[in-house]
Amino acid sequence: MLRHVDLAFEGLVAAEASSSAFVDNAASLAVSRKLGYEEVGTSRQVVRGALAVEHRLRITDGAWRSRRATEVTVHGLAPCLPLLGTAS
């Protein structure tokens, strides 16, 4: 299974990836932290008329590579790069 971070780091050569989850979504936050994401801040938003705190998370290419369980190779991405706004 190819995850979005595999595609970002291995296929698109990204330097970092970001994610976020609301404070009441403990499962999502736990998975992100287990994968190596680190908290970089919080924000407050109004959701359905109530205050909601959102945690912003980030993982770097190096952190991802040090934690991944399997080697990832992306094939067939080159024809899609112009659609993603990236040079081939």
C-alpha cells in the first residue's frame, strides 16, 4: 500500500509533509505521532458554532526514512508530474 507520505518523499522528493487533527481526535493524533510526525503548533477554529483546537503536525524526509518499515519505489509517476505542477 502506497501512503501519501511515501509518494511525497519518494516520488515527489518533498522535504516535509504536514498533517493536522482536532484535539478530540486522539486516534488520528496517536497514529501521526507513531509514524514520526511532531507537533509544530495549534490553531483555534469555530466548528459548528463551538471552539475547536487543531494540532498541526509535520514530518521531515529524514524522520520518515528512519521509521519506514519497508523500502518504497514509485514507478510511472513521470507522466503525471505536469498535472501536479512539477517538472518531469
